[in-house]
Amino acid sequence: MKKKEVVMKKLLLIILLVLTGCQHAAAPTTKKSMRIISLMPSNTEILYRLGLDRNIVGVSTVDDYPKDVATKQQFDSFNLNKEALLKAQPTLIVAHESAKAAEEKILSALQQKGIKVIYVKDATSLTEIDDTFMQIAKATDRVKEGRQLSAEVNKEIKEVSRKYPAAAGSRVFMEVSGEPEIYTGGRGTLFDDMLTTLHATNVFHDIEGWQPVSKEAIVRKNPDILITTSGQQEADYRKTVDGRGGFRQVTAVKKSRVYALNDDLLSRPGPRIAKGLEALAAVLADK
């Protein structure tokens, strides 16, 4: 009888060890053990707002907000190093859709090693930013936090529209990069949608996406307001504009309505977009 009890105890111990091993092998990645590499600044900002700052082990080389990103390992989003990525031991890589073509080979290889990779679509409107929030929230098991973030940002956007009714009616040229090729955003871009939200008019709404435009075309459009997000200081941009042939006849130049705005706030489809919208509304209303 005693021998039988010993055998039974051994069997139970073996079963427990097997079950424990199986449970360990199948255990899902928890929030605490999640290790995230973000390859786009806007996505990094979203991850921070979702409360995942401690889970972020890597960011892109152009990340600069919040200040804590300076403590994270950096990766060149368009020149990824497979070995360096593997060494960081990520469980999730949050990439931008533009990286799919440029770095798909490396990212696919990482996926084959069990690392989850998501490609975040470029938001071309304020509404689509909600989709970005939720895509990242679902991938990180932060759906509740994602919905809260969407609600907060949408509330801020509506408040900006109410606060700056005088922003309506302006005809605007948005310059995203200067010479030798002057680029602007047409319909289907976040800039265009922001202007529409403020009931202003993008003078190049008739073009699609991001395109170069000539100085002559800008003069013909005769915008009421000129805005650059190229990184130039406002005083420097005014000098640049004054030196362009024919620009002194443009309404914006005649009325000294030439501005420089923070590109990070305006172009990143993330949690700070309402601040970018307010900065834009403020110069539109500055009559």
C-alpha cells in the first residue's frame, strides 16, 4: 500500500511538472514583458500616451518627443540593422507603412523569428488619426486607453474650432519644403484636412497628395496667407519669400501674413495634433 502511494505521488509530480512546462511555453506576452521598438515619431508619442513608456526599448533616429526618448536605443527606420534589432529582443515592432517597401525584407525575417510587426497606415485626415490610435492600442492590448485617447484628442479638436471662428475664410499656401523644389500638400493630406476643419481654403486643394509646385503657380494662386513648416525661422522665411520673383505682389506678402510653424505639431498624426491645429488656427485668425 505504501509502495502504491509513493508511485501515485511520483505520477502526480510528473503530471504537475508537465502541465507547468506547457503553461510556461504557451504563456502570452504580458504588458510587463512586452518590448516595443517604434520606428516613427508619431507612433512613439501614441505609445507613450497609452502608458507604454517602460515597454519601449527602441525608437527611430528622428524621435525627439517626449524627452524620455533620448534614453532609448535608436534605429534608422530606412536603414535597419537586423542584428541590432534582434539584440534588442523586441516582442513588437511598430513600423510605418512607408517602411513596408523599403525594409520589408528585414522586417519579414524578424516576423519569421516570432517578432510581431505592425505597419501603421499614414493618417491623411484628423478622423483617420483615431484609426491610428486604435490600431496601436489593439496591438498592445490597450484598447480602453486607446478609446480614451481618441475621445480626449477629438474633444481638443472641437474646442479649437469653437475657439477660433475667425480662422474661417482664409486662402492658404502651406510650404513643407523650400527650393530647389517647393513642395506642398493637396487634397488627401493631413494639412489639407486641417485647413478644411478650420473652414479655410488650401489654394492647392486641386492637386493630389504631396507635390512640387512652381513659384509662378503660387503667385497665380495669390494666397492670403503663406505658411512654412520646413523648419525655417519665421524671419528667415520672410526674407526667402521677399527674394522670390513676383511674390511681393501676393496678398499674403502685401499684408505681412507670412508665418513659420512647428512641423512636428502639424505633421505628426498623434496625440499633439490638436496643438498643431490650434497653432494653425491662431495664425489664420491673426488678422
